[in-house]
Amino acid sequence: MAIIVQKYGGSSVGDVEKIRAVARRVVATRNLGHDVVVVVSAMSGQTDHLLQMARDITTAPRTRELDMLLSTGERVSMSLLSLAIQEEGVDAISFTGSQSGIMTNDSHADARIIDVRPVRVIDELARGRVVIIAGYQGMSYKREVTTLGRGGSDTTAVAMAAALGADICEICSDVEYVCSSDPRMLEGVKPIKELSYEEALALTESGAKVLNPEAVSYAMKNGVTIFSTSTFGNGTSGTYILGKRTETAPGSVTGVAVRKRVHLLRFEGDSPVAEEILELLEKHSLPLYTMELRELGDNRVQLKGYIPPEDAHGWEHFVTSCDGLCRRGLTVSSDMGSVTLVGEGITDRLDTVRGVWSGLKKAGYAPCDLMSGAHRITALLPGETVQKAAQLLHDIYINGTNNVDV
């Protein structure tokens, strides 16, 4: 008998009728002879509602209390789903993150899973029950309630699948496939049937809202196959994220990720100043994406990279701290955007790198910077041109329908 872990997002459990539909889907999976573990997010809008109530009380809520508050959203979902499954005639039990054995570090609001001890989950599966787990949360080694950050229910599901040796981890949402780009932003996007871990990680880290990057990273480290599918689809259509695609075309572009706004940092000058900049970035917990650090000789270096808004909580304090450094070669900008092409081996193809640069330039969208990283090529452009530039590159490299000569 296989173990299948299913995760349902907030839109899938947004009201009682949707919860009933999810219960029927879970029961149908169990009736195929599988042991089923379900991870649920809070009902759609619930986390934002709880957060707003906290901010109505104080403008600076402490993260420990926020974790205590926000973790209740998933507890509502897990209890209601357990009751709905019981109404379908199948025994079920719900667990919080701590009860299910999710152990984290002691960082509130953005904790990381350090261990999973699913003893109670295994015991209940042996009793023939469906186990429902509250996603997004765990317990630190200090026995404090912690939350895993936005999208953390994905990570809960993948981590539990790894700990249980599950055959597959289904991430169920309101979309059937991971697509070649965001269909709300670009035209002509195509469904993707398979992604390697590396491609999925590059897409998520570059702004694609397909999965939580931490979940993909956890799956890659533990060899967990993810199946991204629709809660209300036929159950067979979706995108597999796995170690190696069955059909691989090295150097081809798989997807285009877009961020309409990023913070861009550039520096060229003395090496000690670059060290000061890096120390300030670390102090304010600002990750520099696609960082390039290059020796220029004579103790001078070039440093550049970008920071997405979702990771830029300390940006304003960083900029204030950099006043003196800006007079010594540092430039920062917050009106930029990024377009990232993702695919296995595309950075090994100089014709692709050249084509991105020349294609954007000929169309009037000359990038300020072109950076490459693992399985990705990122163009940084003025924010107002990003969407049109992304459409151009998607047309060229995904659909082959644009007549721009690259």
C-alpha cells in the first residue's frame, strides 16, 4: 500500500462546500488502496484577516505572538476537513504541526524545518485513519510554536512526504499545470508536463508563483517527486517535478519568470568598501540574488546583484546605512524589474545569452544588466518595460512566433 501526501492550498479549502469537495477527493484516493496524509493551508484570506487584526492593535506586533495567532488559521482548516472526511464514512484525525512531529529552528515568522518525527502520523495510518496536518507551522526545539513563512504549507507537505517515504507529494491548487509563465501577465503560455528540480527551483527563486522555493529545495535534497495539479481537475493532468525529465532538450528554454519590481545594487571600487557593503547586507538580512563579485586588479572589485521585494524587509534601513558608501561607488535603484529565462543548460549556450541581449536591444528594451546563474539567465530592465520584454522573450523562446532577429 502506497503512502500519498496531498497538500491543499487556501483556495481549495476556501469555504465549507470546497472542503466537502476536498474530502471526497481524499476519500477517493484512499479507496484506491493508498494511505493518505493531507496537509492544509488556512482558508483563503484567513491569514491576512488575522494579520490585519494584529496590526489594528499594534503597528509592531512581536513575531512570537504573530506565530501563535497565525497558526490558528490552519487549525481551523484541518479540523473542518477531518470532520468532512468522517462524514464521508472514513475515519480521520487532525494534528497540528507540532503534534505531527515538525521540528524547526527558533526563528519566528520564517522558521526552517530541521527534523520531522512522524511517530503519531505513522501510528494513526496503521489504525486505518486519514491524517490531516496543519501546514505552515511547527515547533522549535524550545517548544515554541513557529511558522514557516508564506507558502510554508508546501514545505510541510514535502518534508512529511520525505519522512514517511511517500511515493508522491501532490500539491493541489486552483491551477492544473505549472505554465511556461504567469498566464495573468503574458499571452500564449503553455502547460509544462515535467520540470527538473533545478528548473523548478530556478523558476521559483526568480519570481514564478508555482511553489515555495524552500519546498522545491527540500524535495531536491530528499528525492521527493512532486505532482502539481488542480484540486478540482481530473486527477491525472498536472506537472511532475522530479530528479530528471524523461524528455530533455539541453539548452532549451522551459519557462519565463517575471518580477515587475526588484532592488538593484551595483558597486565598482575599492575592495574594503565592497566588504562593508556585504557586511551591511548580512546585517539587514538582505540576500543578493545572482550576485557577481569580480576582481578588477589594484585591489578594486565589481559587485552587483538584485534583491526581490519579498526578501527586502530591511531595504530602507540598508539604504540609510549606505549614505556614505554611495559617495564611494555604490549605486542602488528600486525602479527595476527582472525577466528570467529558465532551462537546463541554457547558460552553456552562448547563442542564447547573446540572443537575449540582442533581442531585447533590437526591440527597444535594452537591459541594464544581464546576469546568469544556475539554469537561468536574468535581464534587469526598467520596471515599466518588464512585462513587454517578458512577452517578447516568451514569444521567441517558448512559442517561436516573434520575428525579431536574434
